[in-house]
Amino acid sequence: MKNLTVALSLAAITSGFATAANAADLTPHVFTIHNQATITLTENGRSVSGYPIQVVGADKATNEINDHTAKQGSLTVINRSNQPETITFIVNSKKDGQPIVIKRTLGRES
């Protein structure tokens, strides 16, 4: 019984460390509908404004010439083409500088 208690205690402690380590970095959330995609960045549950986001494949799309998140921490891309387009969002992690890459396919403009 003592070994079980120790094992459960260690599991609880180490899972807390893992959660704390992940929570400190950026978390992107992407929502797509029809011909637009909105990416929102959060850090510790709060929106991150003014953070740079690289949008690839947006030559026929528009993001209102903005490459940073707005005040509410989001950036919207709209496909103005008459064909579906694949958009790639690239966000560099604050913690280790590694890129976070998210791809979405946007429908054509009707």
C-alpha cells in the first residue's frame, strides 16, 4: 500500500511539471470557415497581441497586410481566389524558437 501511495504521489507531481512547462509557451488555435481562417495565440490562457505570424501561400489571399496578431491576439486570412488555397501559419515559439506550423485549406470565394 505504501508503494502505491508513493507511485501515485510521484505521478501527480511529475504531471504537474509537464503541465507547467507546456503552459508557459504559446498555444495557437485556428478556426476555419468557408474561405477564411483565424489564428489566435494564447500564453497561459491569455491572448498575445502584436506577436509576429508568417503566412505562407497567401499570394491569392489577403490578411489585410498584417503579419502580427491584433489587440485580441488573432489574425484572419481570407482567400479571395476562385480556387481553394492551402495556407500555412508559422509561429516561432517563445521558449525554444522552434517553429509551430499549422496548415489549413480555405475554400474559394463565392
